[in-house]
Amino acid sequence: MKQDEFRRYCLSKKGVTEEYPFDEVTQVFKVKGKIFAITVFDFPLRVNLKCDPERAAELRERHEDIVPGYHMNKKHWNTVNFEGKLSDKELESMINSSYELVVSGLNKKLKEELNK
């Protein structure tokens, strides 16, 4: 999956915004103000994605293209090499999981806003 495909996929999700809060190259995707994906314009494309702690560890053990989240809480975030051996289906699954994990943690008011 290339950067533009990744961007389009993230933005296709309900309530997602794209921001550059840190600098002009660090791309952040949020749902209702909460981060679910972070990347930097670089090659190879690497993306930080939120992940359930048990699944995060399991994914790291199974895939060399998945490591603990760079500059993130290593328990809850993975850095994923999008230019590696993982299929687009696997990458989309990890993006979906990150998005859903963040949505599940939203308060009732934000969930209601998202579902409108």
C-alpha cells in the first residue's frame, strides 16, 4: 500500500480528519479528535497504529514488518512497514482495528456525533 492509498483509505472512514499538528511532514489521522494513525512522508512508508496490547505483541512476533510503536506507548502502538511483505488486506485490517479501538474509547456524546 502506497502513501496516497493509505491516506484515501483512512479518510474514507467515518468522522476522520487529517492533520499536521507536529510539523509539515508528520501526517496524523484522527477520529473525533483522537489519533488512530500517524505517519511521516518517507520511504519506506511506516505507520504507527493503535492496537490491543495482546494482539500487538502477537503481530510483532509473527511479522518482521511490525515493531513496537516508534515514539509511542510500546504496549498500545505498533509501527508497521507498509512497503514490506504484508498484504493490503492485512494492512487494512490493522487500520480498521486501530480506528475501531479509538472509536470504542470515545465518550457517549462523541459516539453519538459520529453516528449521525
